[in-house]
Amino acid sequence: MTEYSLRQAIPSSDQTSVDIMAAKTTYPLSAVSKVLGVSEDDLTNWARRGQLEGIISHGRGRERHLTTSAVFRASIIKRCQDFGIHPNRSSEWANKTLLLMSTFATQGKLLQLTQVVIRQYEDDEETVLPNDDLLKKKPRPGALVTLIIEFETIVRDLHAKLDTVTRSRD
């Protein structure tokens, strides 16, 4: 029985550093598709357009898999698109979110990162920052749009759903 778990990508209380971008666990494309509520074709198309990296193919006729970071990235892209955000912009924000996650993980601070806050300003400046309580100084005031990606909630949700779907496959 093969068991897939996002637990490997989330540090436990005694684990101080983890690099999510390098997590070795992969998940079947069909399971990720089912969990996210997007078609396998959508995931494949996102990859073809360069919006989603991390789909692994093991040859013609074999099931494709997604890396842990690709699962996170796809989840963020999907959630942004649910709010009408263009796929390219969704992909950009997902990549920036994963970079922040990876940075915090290598510093042993991933458990402190609960959200990623994206702010857009009138002068077209855009900031992608961790939850405000982790900032050394307050973010620039006057944002026209603020989008908060609840990283902690996404991880918990993905973990529960993927474990359930992959167990039912075996």
C-alpha cells in the first residue's frame, strides 16, 4: 500500500528546518486533480503554459505525478482563479508564495508563516510579504488591493484531502 502524505512537507514541532521546494514526495495527478476540483487536462495545460512546474511523467501510458511544491502551487493557482485572477498572475503569486515558504523553512521559521499578503498600489508597485506580525516594519500604507493567501489553511486542507483520496486508491 502506497501512502502519500503532506506531513513530510510540514515541519513538526521538533523539526526546525525543511525545504519544501525539495520535498521528495510525489502525488498522482489524478488524486491532485480530484482534491483540487480541476481536471487533469487543466493541470497539464497549466504545465504546458509554464504556469505549473513539477509534473513528472514516467513514460507514455504511465500515470503522471506532481511534486509537493507543484501541489501547493496548483492549489494556490486554483484558489486565485476561483476569484477571477488571471492564470499568469495566479502562477506568479503561487511562485512567490513558495519562495517565501522555502525561505522561511531554511531559516527554521516555517511554522510562523501562516499567510502570504499580496498588496497592489496605485503606482503599480506590488508587494508579496509574510503575515504582518512577522515583518520588522509595517507594510506601506495605501494599498488599493490586498489579497491574503492563507498558507496554513491550504496545507491543512490539502493534507487531509490528499490522504483520504490516495488511501481510497490503494
